Amino acid sequence: METLRVRHVVVFALAVCSLGLCQTGPPQDRSGNEAVIHKAVYEITLATLTGKAEEFTARSAKRVLDLYELIYTGLHENPKLQREFAQAGVKSGRDFLRYSFAQIAARSGSVPNEKLQQIAQLNASAGISFKSDGEATVNIPTGQMRALWEDQQWKIDCSDALKPSFLRLPLSAEARKRIEAF
């Protein structure tokens, strides 16, 4: 009886996979992938401009979130920032991301939403070059982002674009080296 149940589960799983419902890689349709990547670039740009940390996190590649963790660790070495972070409840890279995005949201309130959407649309209309089935370069006006296939969806890696800004923060020489090497 148990063997029969296992067979049914295996047959069901194979049927689901054969229908394409358990895809492990990106869709093979490059033009379809481009449309999804353009949408992801629009969403992550708008989230950045409006300070919407959860939307930014949802669209970010793991490497971006790892960079925020590294930045937080480096900044936390600074005693003045330790106090500021403690008062603000910042205890991790994700907390630091939310904290910094709250400051962005406070500043972006004075900019008309249409202007922010135009900037996001400009980035979203950028050219895309595929390096492989699971990686593409997006050439936005201010530099490059990467689109990576992670967690069964296209995620945006903007860590290389973020690093120069982060390196202007009050970091120790050791923390600066770790971030530069990241």
C-alpha cells in the first residue's frame, strides 16, 4: 500500500513537471524574459526612488541583500553609529536597508510621483544583453545592473552600482576593503 502511494506521488510529480509547472530554470523565450526583466527594473527603480524597502527587497538579488549586511557590519563598527542604530532598532543588514529607505521615503515625498515614474520607466526601457539563460546585463543610463534568475524569478543585482555610494560612508579601512572586494 505504501509503495503504491509513493508511485502515485512520483507519477503526479512527473506529470506536473511535464506540464511545466515546476520549472527550475528561466523560461526559454528571450523576448518574454526581457519583458519580465524590464518590469523588474521598473519596480526596483521605483521602490528605490520612493523608499519602499519591502518592494526593493522582493526584487533584489541575494547579492544586494548580502551587500546591505556587509555595509551594516562595517557601519556598526563605528561607536557613534552603534548608538544611532540602537536607538533606531537597527540590528541587521535588512534593518539597515529599511532604515535607509525610510529616510529616502521622507525625502522623496516632495518629488511628484510622475517624475519618479518617468525615471523608473527610463531605466526599464534600457537595453538588455543576455550573458546566459539565467543572467543578463541591463544598461541603464547611470550604469549597469544585472538580472539574475533566482528563486524561480528574475531578480535585480544593483550591488555594483550601490558600492560607490556606500564607500563614502564612515567606514573603517578594513570594512572599506571588504566592501571593495565584494
